[in-house]
Amino acid sequence: MQLITFTVGGQAFAIESRSVIEVLPLVPHRPVPLLPDYVSGMFTYRGRLVPVIDLGIRLRGRPAERRLSTRIVVVEFTTPPAADDGGHDVRVGLVAENVIATCRAEEADASYPAFRLEDAPFMAGLLRLRGITVHLLAVERLLPPDIVAGLFPRSTGRALP
């Protein structure tokens, strides 16, 4: 499995590259009121509005540092199925620091299985890569279900009244 690695607050993290659409410079995005603080805003990506998640706030409780290597990683994942239909593909921008490296999970010196943490369902395990402990994230679980439902309402195919 190919991984993209980055840091948040000085700690190393990784996501599977198969979910990554593109890595962009830190582009401006507009805040949206009344969303959790880790949803830092929205930006237009290829004609679509995409929410931006600040991984610094989500994972460490403080904004990601604005550096030359801070990027927005655009990822795509499938939402959980609803009672009336299957899941659908959505895109989210992830603000992360030092987005500069890729590696293979098979290169890990050691790996630890997925965690089952109620407050952090996005933690998918730990890898020891080149002597560094890397937290593996599950991008599809970074947002709570109610936030996913609010940001990505399901289309009913009907026109609005």
C-alpha cells in the first residue's frame, strides 16, 4: 500500500495514496459559520465546493502551521450507505504540514493494528517507518457522521420547491 506522509504539530501521519486526488498549495478558503472549528472553510476545486479540514485542529487541537510545505491534500472517499441508497463519493481538502513524502507500508519495520477509539475513529493504526512512528489515518472516518450528512446531503433527484 502506497502512503503519503505529512506532519501535524510535529507528529508524523500518513494516509493511503489511493484516496488522494491531488496535493495543492495552501489556497485561500472561505469560513463557514456554525461548523466545528476543524472545518476551516470551503474552496472551489474543479468547479465543486469542497470543505477543508484543518488536521492540526482535528488531530492536535491547534491550527496547522502555515509553512511553504503546508498543503491541501484533496481526498475522495465513499460516505456510509443510508437507508434509502448506497454511499456516494465525496471530496474533502485536508490541511497538513510538511506534505513532502511518499512511501510504501511494506517498508515498515513494524506495524500495529487498527485502534478502536470512540473519540478518534479515524486512527487506523501505527507504522514504524525508517525509525519514525507514523499514525495511519482513515480519511473516511475523519468527520463524524452528522457532519458528513450536513456537508454532503444526499440528492433526491427532485427540484427544490
